[in-house]
Amino acid sequence: MSELSDKLDERQFFVARIEETEPPQGMSEGRWYQYTIGRGDSAITGIRSGSLQSVKRHAEEFAENLNQRSALGYSAYAARRLQK
């Protein structure tokens, strides 16, 4: 891989990991998964209930949304602005 494509890949958010976990305290039983969205040396971790496929789809959509916001010049870590 070229140095330029390595640098481009570092700017893209991606689903780095999904693993089954225990339900958060006080939450209903069922299947819970912890997912990690990565970008360079940064990571965003979330937890969600559902099937592995539904959690994977959620994490992929989340990563894509972050990439779209970054492409538009918005900070991926800042709260969204409300439309008036």
C-alpha cells in the first residue's frame, strides 16, 4: 500500500471490533455487543443490544455517518447543530 493511501485510511472511521458482552447494570437480559469504531489512534466504543447482524449494521452506519460529517468539515466528536 502506498504512503498516501495509508494516510487516507487513517482519516476514515471503520468498525474495528464487535464482541459479545454482559448487559449493562439495570438493563434487560438478551444479547449485548460492544463495538469499537476506529480511526488512526482514536477509538469510539459503544454498546448495543440485538443480533450480531443488527449491531454490525448499526456500527457500520455510525462509522459512515462520522466519515460523512468529517468530509463536510464537521468535527466527528462535536455535538450536532440544530437546524432553525
